[in-house]
Amino acid sequence: MPNKNASPLSITIDARLINNSGIGRYIKNLVPLVINHFHDLNFNILIDSKNCISYNNPSFHRSGVNLINCTSSLYTLYEQIETFKSIPKKTDLFWSPHYVTPIFYSKKMLVTIHDACHLALPEAFSGISKRIYAQLMYKVATSKAVKVITDSNFSKSELIKFTNVNPDIVEVIYLGVETTVRSTLAEPKKVNPSPYVVFLGNVKPNKNLVRLLKAFDSLIKTIPHRLLIIGKKDGFICNDPEVFSYAERLGERVEFTGFVSDEELKKILYNSEGLIFPSIYEGFGLPPLEAMACNCPVAASSAASIPEICVDAAIYFDPYSIDDMADKIYQLVTKPELSKSLVEKGAKRVETFSWIDCANKTCQIIENLLIAI
């Protein structure tokens, strides 16, 4: 670390996406731990004041932390200009917790790239301009960063496959599970007169919700369960109109909950008969672990990083097979011994993932990069 007689080194962190579901959880849980780890460093945190309530963690307001407001829209030229101008000149290390990085920045950069979804599934994201912007950002991030952090071995292999990144600079660091979800619930589980299963996550094309609805539709006369879809319905980004037609066709058997708090989520998962995670592409996949932390059994896709993260603590289905998905959902809700086994394995598996461990490994990388200055 820096000489005690020298001026403190300075890190700038882009935390503007703190309100996003996936990357936001990463920022909310990890950045405060990193700030608290380095008492002898100065931090500049790029924030969006429209999300000011999201920065209420005391770590963002301690001595040596400077909050810098950046309000430009994402994926725009102005975003690039404002972000670049907002980074203090005395910054020794810039860390972006996502693949969007300032094109014009030329000093030492650390980047976290959670997945290569925009490169692997470009057809799933509408708008040619956004696709081109995403491709450019991946290229800039992987070519300019001195170190790239990613969430899984699967994501590392995908970045190597789709970009020219040097494999030697890519470090895999698993994410953690939030303590607010992980904490033990005091109230015992009861027989639910209105049983349900849950879909949890951003409602995006790679989440494969259309096939889940079709699979659930095939079971509608066989099981009494409802399907709760936990995510922002108004943020639905999907080119397939079948999503809404299927949801409407199933009437009260499908419910979009919209946003729920961590405490509400914990109770919903705890009292659910299963989380169904049909995603065809994940760099890590937090929802299954959050379910496991709440004693909720998991049926998940066998694609991408999901088997790497969940190992034997989930029952798997082919995400492209509606019949296989329906069969695994049926097994999950009709076989108590299977459900019990998955809950027990899930409780053990989730202990593998800690934000403290994630922070310690991240801080070691940061320290190594600063020592080299």
C-alpha cells in the first residue's frame, strides 16, 4: 500500500447502476465492504442522484469518500462524456462494476464483467444501436482493463470466446448471498391453502419466461399452484407477444408481483413450494441461491453457469424443452422427499457464497494493482 508520508491513493468507482437488480445487488453489497477495507485510500463514487436513497449505507458517507453526481442516460454518447469528465484527474485506479466503461479514460482500469450475454445472444436485445454500443463496450473494457473480474468459470470461458481478452487477466470471483435473504425465518412453514411456485429475476429475453408460461399452462389442470412472477412488469423487454397473451390466458393462476422488498421476498420464497429458474443464459444466477437461503427448493435450467453454481442442490431441466420443464415442476411440487432433499442440499450449498469472501478477494486484486503504482 502507499507510503505513509505520501498522499493517499485514490480509487474512483462507478456506482450509478446501484438501483439495477443484478448489478445493483453487486454494488450495494460489495462496494461498502471495499470502502471499509481501505481506510488509507480516498474514494470517488460516481452516483446518480435520482437514486439517492440507494446510497444510504454509512460507508458512502465516511471521511475520504467523495460522491460525484452523474445523471446522463445509460448507453448514450453523453454518458461517455459526463463519466469521463467526472473522474478526478488524481484517480489512481478506476473500477467499473459492469462492462460499460469510459472510452476516453486511459489510466489504470479494473472492470467487472458479469456475463457476455449481449455477445452470445445479440438477437435477444432490441435496437441495433444498443447492440453496437454493447459490442463496443465489451471491446473497450476487455482491451483497456488491466484486470477483469467475472462471476463464474462459465463467464470467463465466454469472455475468452467472444472477445480478445487476455485469459491471464481474467479472475473468477463468486458472488455472495445477501444477509437479509440468508437470515433464518422464525415462523414455521405451514400448509399453504393456495400453493404457489416462483419465478424471480429481471424479465428479459434470456430469462426464458415464455417457455415457463407454456410449461405451467400444460400443468394447469394437474396441479393447484399459482405462478408468482417477481420482477418489474413495466420493465418487460421482450420481442415475443406470447408472453402477455399466455399470462392473460392463465388468469389468476399467474401473478406479476412487481417490485418487492427483501423482507417480502424472503417470506415469499420461504413459503413457496419451489423456485423455477428457466434462464437460458446466466453469468452467475443469484435467484436460485436466494431461494436456497430461504429453504425453498429449486428447479433450474441446465444451461450456462447454473449447474456450476447450484451443483447438486437443484433439479435440472432442458430450458428449450417445455415438456421437460413441466415434468420437473411437477416432480418438485408432488414429491415431498425430493423437495426435502433439495432444501437440505441447498442450505449447505448456499454457505459456499459470502459477500465477505467476495470482498476480500476483490480487495486483494485492488491492493495488487495499487502496489504496482
